[in-house]
Amino acid sequence: MAQLGTVASINQTGAGIRLPNFCNLGVMLRSLIVVNLLLAAAAAIRSATVDAIWFEFLVFAAFGEPVLIMSLVALCAARRWLHAMGYVGALAALAAFEFAIAWILYEASGSILLDRRPMSFGQVMFLVFFVTAATLAYFDLRARALSPAIAEARIQALQARIRPHFLYNSINAVLSLIRSEPRRAERALEDLADLFRVLMADNRTLAPIANEVELARQYLALESLRLGERLKVTWRTETMPGDALVPPLVLQPLVENAVYHGIEPSDAGGEIEIDIGLVGKQLVMELKNPFPGGGRHSAGNRMAIVNIRERLQLHFDVEASMRSEVKDGTYKVTIRVPYITKPA
């Protein structure tokens, strides 16, 4: 899967094992947690009394945190070079870098480490390499738990749940025209065939947002045949980078819910507002539609919201977010994903 490197810690595709994507916020946060837990364990082992554990941890943290931060920054900056070296070469480069950083910081902060109980440079290096190895081992185990085959199967299963709803609702839109306007129905069937060609494609990898917008526009065109002037749509995509990659079928299910749980229940219809643009280094997708009340909207949207949120997590980990809220009679969904144009 093209983006599994942002989800799992180590990509074990046919190209072989690779280091984690240390530019990913989830990987950074997990590294911070694992390293600090290991430092706390080392402090507990080194301390003679329970009261001394906190002081020992602060001593270790004063040395370990700068090493960790500098390592994460360097690994993020050099990720493409390290991946090109292969796993063994990358590990050798990482070990050399850790040795150099540890030596510099040891010379700069040696007095802190020697305040109470002496630690030789060999002991410090053992601690540094042990923590590094344990952290990489954790990511390796996590990567195996979220292996490409499992993650791809999960994504396919989630997307398969969307397709029957799409098929049912789209066919209903065409059926409403067959007797009254057969020519329009014929054209609509041609559009429907184009839509299903996209839907039945291999959707395991990320897709350009421009494709997702076109899919949603075609779907709304089909619905407008059935709803007529009751359905109003406003698009704001002036700042949208068309090459931004997003999970397939991330927009259409939300548009479908907006139609069936926001527009259709009202005799007067309503307006769907779709705003997609770049904010900093994030692609932001915002969709608004009327909220008819009575609890129907919440119940109807639950499957799509949970489905999309889980696929965002599989592709982007904690770097993506999805938030929904009801305010002043309007239901709003906001999705934020990192702006990427090619696999990390």
C-alpha cells in the first residue's frame, strides 16, 4: 500500500524492511513515549531508593531528550536518503549518528551524569543503543501487526461497505426518469457507468482530490435528476491543490449523506456547501448541509463517519482528523489531512 509507511512503523513490502517514517507525527509521539518509558525503567533500576527514582529519571531525561529530538529531526530530514540505503545501511548510518550525538552531549553534560553515581561513556552508549534498538523493535512489531496485507484488506472491506449504498441510491435516481424522460435516463445511465468504472477500480492507494471532487460532482448530477431545484450545491475549490492525495471515496459518502439526510427530508430542499482548500501544509475539506432534526441525520451519518475516520487513520495515523458538529440547524463535517502529492 502506497501510504502504509505513514501508518505502520516499518514498511515490509517487496522492497524490504525500511525504517519508520519519522516525519509522521504518530511515529514521533510513539518514539517519545517509548523512549521515556525506557528511561524511567533505567532510572528505577539505577536508583537505590524509591525517592531517588524521580531524580535519576530527570538526569537521564536531561541527556536522553536532546538525543531523541536531534535524532528525530535528522531522521526526518534524511528519510529518503536512508530508505534508499536499505535497512542494514540505514541502521549503520543511524548507529553512527547516535554515537556522534551521544559523544558530543556526553562531553557537554558529563558533569550532570557524574553528580551522584558515575556513568562511563561505555555505559551511556549501551543505554543509548539499547533504547534505540528497543524503540525500533517496537515499531517492527507494530508494523507486523499492521502489515500491508492486513491494512489493505481492512481498507477494501471498509470501501466495500460504501458501494452497495452508492449503487442503490444511484439506480433509484435513474429509475425516477425512465418513464418520464427516457433520453435523460439513458444519459444518466452512461454517467452511472462512468462512476462505477471508478468505483470498481483498485482503490487501495491514495487518489488525487481532483478525482474525488469529479466523482462527487457526477453523483450530485445524478441526484439533481431526481430532486431538481430542491438540491442546490455550492463548490468552493479555488485554493484546492488538485494533486493532493486522499483516501478514495472520502468525499462521495459525505455528499450522499448530505443529500439523503439533509436535503431529501425537506419539502423545500436545501443547499450543500463544499469547501476544499489548502491551509498551511494541510488539505482541509469542509461540507455543510441542513440539519432536519429528529435524530435521523445522526443515525444516518454514523456508518459513513466511522468508516471514513477509520480509513483516515489507516492511511495517515494521527496526522489526519475528522470532526462533525451540528450548529444553528446546519450539520458540518471537517476533514484535515497532510498535503502530500506522492507516497512518503
